[in-house]
Amino acid sequence: MIRSRLTSKSQTTIPQAVRATLGLQPGDEIGYVVENGQVILTRVSAAAEQDDPFATFSEWNSVADQHAYAGL
């Protein structure tokens, strides 16, 4: 298991082994999927955003919205 710590501002550094595995570079966007108390960290590609017909509706992308519409 690879570990990192949270700072007092709830920030962390993504360990080098994880950055290398995902091919992360400064400025890249990462995504989180939370399922059953576990988190999956992924690199978000620009193509994935372009394929999302709802990407322009960012004002409806709050945590509350994600919970409210998760089952749809």
C-alpha cells in the first residue's frame, strides 16, 4: 500500500509511484470515484470531458447534485 498524509489544509502530495503509473503531469486533472468506503483515483483526459454532453453544466456538478442524481 502506498501512503500519504493530509496537511492541516486537507492537502496531500500524490506519491511519485502513483503519478508515474497514471502518467500525471503538473496541471493534469484527476478524478475520484467513491464506492463502498474506497476511492478510485484516475487521470481525467481532455477527451473524456469532450465526450460528456453535460460537461457544460458545471453549475450543476456540486457534491449535493452528485448525491441527488447518483441513482439516475
